[in-house]
Amino acid sequence: MKPHFRPGHVLVAVFALCPLVCGRGHARAEVPGFGGPVPVVVARVTTGEVETCIFVTGSIAPIEQVTIRTEVSEQIIMLRLSEGDGVQLGEIVCELNKTDLLISVDEARARLASDRALLEELRAGSRPMEIRIKEAEVAERKAAAEKARLSWKRHKQLLDDDAASQEDVDNAHLDYLAHQARLERAEASLQLAREGPRKEKIARAEADVRLRQAELDRTEEKLSNATIISPIPGAVSKKLADQYAWVNVGDRILKIVNVSQVKVRINIPGAQRPAVKVMMPVEVLVDPMPRKTFSGALVRINPEADAKTRNFPAQVVIDNPYGLLSPGMFARMRIITGRQANVTLVPADAVVERNRNAFVFVVKDGIARKVMIETGATAAERIQVVKGNVKAGDLVVVRGNDLLHDRTPVVVVEEANGGQ
């Protein structure tokens, strides 16, 4: 039996093909059997402002972080913080046992006081009373020596008169020499008392005082280091020791992070480096909050490119007053490098790209003409036309353009407000 077709069946088949013609399908030729104009949806070319920007990514890190280590070997007697607890700048976070350290400080202070007293005594020199005593000793020794000299002289005369022996004369002479030596020693002692101590001795005493002061300073610093304070504000991210544990010099106790601001290390491609400047605004998106945009700034650009990648390392800082951004989050950023006003904009759906070339179809008098363009920045759902014979007010195809060729007849079925 031959198939029986009704006119209604043909009409249904025609309407069934309409979505392929009116929508952006994958067909690249007109529907076989129909030679009429292609139905299309158009939108008008406009002018507006666009932002030129660079897209980069990176991981969020705290603006500051510090691992607190001990500088004294002692027992922990206070460490009550837990992970997540907030800390203030300068807050005491840990206390070590100070008993032995306090004793060491007292000993160092006593040694310093003793050496200082000795130095002051040397600087003051002999007291007047001491000098007078030594002067009296010299006078006494001088008198004794004179008496011994006269005795020796008398014994020599007696020897001449045969009233004394030679031995008596020799003994008197030796006695005189002994008294004379005592006199010279007393005179030298008096001279030293009058001149005071030697400069070398004072210098040695001064060096001893400096040494004792350094010992005291070092001991007091150890005592001070037994009280550990936080060098930054923030919160405890890791607790690395327990209360009452014994710690040695260099042992880790706490890790503290400051996330009132966060930073992201990025890499700027060398070709885009001339367009980027410090303090340019940055818009930031993170996966856990895809609809919320955070504001930051490009605060630092390394003047030297990486030798392997030719990228320039840089840093973005983002305010984080409510703590929504956490270290480790992946961030997508847009660095706004500039703004241009009164530029030609076409809907994004109007731009067709083939073989690395971009073009649009401009509709005029029922004919779609293919116009080659060069595109620039994107503004919302519109794209900047940097070069091309397109002007504000022109109608460009936003649906059905995949079915068109240059100078294809078209029929406008709808004029849209913008990109679809």
C-alpha cells in the first residue's frame, strides 16, 4: 500500500524544523527544499564602557603567620589556648617556670655589684689618712736608718781604738743596710699611695664590670623569654605543645595566623606586565561563595621575571573583616587594568569564531552581510569591537547566525534587547 500523505502532515513537518532555523543549531546550510529567507533573531549594536582586565588564580594565605618557639629550656606552667582561640597583639600565650632563672638573675646582680665596688675603690685612689700613715712610716724608717748609720760609724771608731772587734763593725754595717732597705720600701709605698692605682689595673676592673653587666643582661633576657607573647593579632591555627611539658630551646609551641586580611600570590604573564601597576583593583571569587565578589588590591609586583616561566610574581591583598575567606581557598581574580568609554559593543551571541577569525552578520534590507571584526574586552554579555565596520544602531544576528553565509536573505522574527 502506498503511504497516504495529508496536507496537514507537511505543515507539521515544516514547523518542526523551525527550532533548528531559529535557534543556534549545528547545521551549516539552509534547510533542503526551502529557498526562502532564514528566520533570525537580531539585537542592536550599542556603545558603552568596558573594563580591560587580566584573569589570574591562586591560593589564599593569611596576611601574617608565625610559629612561636621557645628561647629557654624549661617546663611549661601556663598554656591554656586551644586551636581556634583568638589572640591579641602582645597577649601572653605561654609561661615557663622561672624559679631557676630568678636565682641566676640575683647571682648575676651580686657579682656585678662586687666588681663595681672594686672599680670605684680603684678610681678613688688612696685616702688621705692612708697617705699620712705611710708618711709616718717613712719618717720612722728614716730615723731608724739614721740611728743604724750612727751606730755603724761609732763601731768603726771603736775599732780604731781597739775597743770593738771587726765583727761588731760588720754587724753594725749590716744593720744599717737593712734599715736603709726598709726606708726605701716605705718611701716607694708612699709614692704609690700618692700616685694612686695604675691605669692598667683600672682598665682591667672596668672590663670585669662590663663582663658582669653582659652576664646580667643575658640572664635577664632569659627570664623575660620565659614569658611568651604573641607578636601578631590573630587566632591559633595549631597547638604544638601541652601544659606542664618540658621544652628545649627552639621547640614549637603555637602557630598563629592573622586573617583580618588575606593575600594571594599570583603570576602575571610577561606580555601583560606593562598593563599592570601596583594598587590596581582586583575582584576576587572563591568556590564556596560563587555569587559573592570580594575586593582587593595588587600591592606588590616582583621586578624580576621567573627565569623558566617568564612570569612576574605578584601579591594581591584582600580585606577580610568578617573572616569569610580562609587560608587554602582557591581564588579566581580579575585585575582591572583600565576603563574605556564610548566603545562599540555587540552582544556576545552575535560573535561567530571560525578558523581563528571573528565576525558578525549585520542585517540591512533583509540581507545578512558578514563583517570581520577584532574583539576586545567583555562588558556583561557584550563584547567590544576594536576593529570592524560595525557602528552603534546596526542590527546584528544573535540567533540563527550559524546557518548564515555572506549576503544570505533573512527575515527578522524578533529583536532582542541584548546578548542571549
